[in-house]
Amino acid sequence: MDRRTVLRVAGIGGLGLLGLTACTHPDQPQPTREDGVPFDLSPEQNSRIRSEVDSAAQALLPEKIAAGGVLTVGVLNTSPPLAFSATDDVTPIGSEVDTAYLIADKLGLELDTQVTSWENWPLKLGANEYHAAFANVGVTEPRLKLYDFATYRAAYMGFLARKGQGPVVSSPDDISGRKLSVTPGTNQEKIVMAWNDQLVAQGKEPAALDLYLDNTNAVLALAAGRIDYYLSPFPTGAYYAATRDDLEVRGKISAGWPKSTLVAATTLKDSGLARPFQAALQSAISSGEYRQALKRWGLEEEFLPESLIVTEKTGMP
């Protein structure tokens, strides 16, 4: 049996116009952290953790960027609490945005956030439309051929499901015969394909895949019962579970399954930015500011005590 027994690319169509912002349905609970503190969804972001210049990190900047005074980064806007739109439906907010602000602060640069999509950030970064991507990008072997990284967060994936529906997922057997959604071109797609290979090799039914280009449509499909699970970054799944009363996370795995992986600031190979980014991140880690930035989005469990430079030369961490 082919692992691609059912493989459909779901069109965005009119549903794409719905977008995904910080707004919630009036009958749904206000999204909060596990400690009960509501997320700051305002465009002003007065609770954002900011920092002061770290002169040692700043001295590592390429001369052209230091002289320009602006750090331009690509961020997503459909992956709460990582990166999404504030209540004005325009301003990018989230933990990825906060991390970019901390780096810019440490390097003495003004931050310019440019909203992009998962499929477009590599194109725009390659075209030098911005200096780096903060898009929940995991460090992988193939990406080392194109990018240099400065790591800042552990990476997990979560299986979002309707409450009480289906087994808690921890192995390929749990998805056999089920319908799953993933975003194409992501680590989660590779994981499901690998799990399907294992199922087929054992003579078991693979999972059927619906590929959605954004979280909005995947969650709509899940809530409507068209799919059984949506495999997404764990923070995003947890946020939806907090936002809605009909969904929950039913399973968690490493984003680099079967190995662990790290999320990192993504820069073009040999751009000279990985080193100052790493120094800025380490400064924010040492000061406690980075942990505070993660805490405000409920992501403390993904905190890393050390930022690493990862390039093709260094190899995988």
C-alpha cells in the first residue's frame, strides 16, 4: 500500500480571507498561559521585554548593517503564539517577533518586521529582501547548505485534535488509518511520511494527508471533522487549545524526530550575521531577558541555556 494513498493539497479559496489574528470568538475563552495570565494581544505590546545595547555583540556586526542601523527580518503572521497578528489585524506579535526585538536591541539596531509565509521566506531571504528569518525554522542538515543559524529555542511538535477524539499520539501505530494535516515543506511533513513508511513496511494502513498552506484552514478542517489531527509546532497547538473549547493537544514529539532539533535565527550562508546574533542571544539569555520573553508567551519549557552558531562547517549540534 502506497504511503500516499490519500494526498490532497487543500486550496485556500475564500477561507484564506478569514486570516488568523489575535481575535477570538466571543463564546470562546480568552487565550491565557498555563498560569492563567492572559496573553498581551495588543498592537502596542507594552509588556514586550526590551533590552539595552551589548557593545561586544554590536562590534561583531558586518559594517554595512551596522552603518544602516536597521535589522530587517521576515516573520510569519498565522502561527500563534510564535508569530501572528495583533488585535488590529496588522501588527506582527508573538515570541518569534519578541526574540527578533531582543537581538535588534542588543545590536543597537532598529527592527523592521516584514510579514511573509512559510513557502516564501526562503525566496525572500535568498533575494536579500531581509537579513534574517524568524519563522520557527528548525536546524536541519539540508538547510546548512544554504543558511547559517543562531539557535534560541528547543523544538517540539504537537498533535492537535478534537477533544477526546482518537488516541494520544506517541508512535506511528497511533496514526494508522487516520487523517492528518501538515504544512507542506516542513519537518512535520517529513515526520509523517517517515511514519507512513514504517506503517507500510509493517503491512499497516498509512495515514492520509491533507496539506494546508496555513494554520487557519487546517484548524477549520479539524474542527469540522474533515481531519483527525493537525501536526504543528507544539506552541501553536497549545495556543489553539487555549483559545478554543473544542480542541486539545493529544501527543507531543521532537520536531526533529527521531532526533532532537533546535529553532534558530536563520541567515544566509556566509552573511556574517550568525555570530553577532548568537552573541546577542547569549547576552539576553545571561541577563534573564530571554527567559522572560518566552514566559510571556507560555514557552518556558522550550528555553535554551545557550545559543549556538550552527553552519555547514560546524555541522549539526
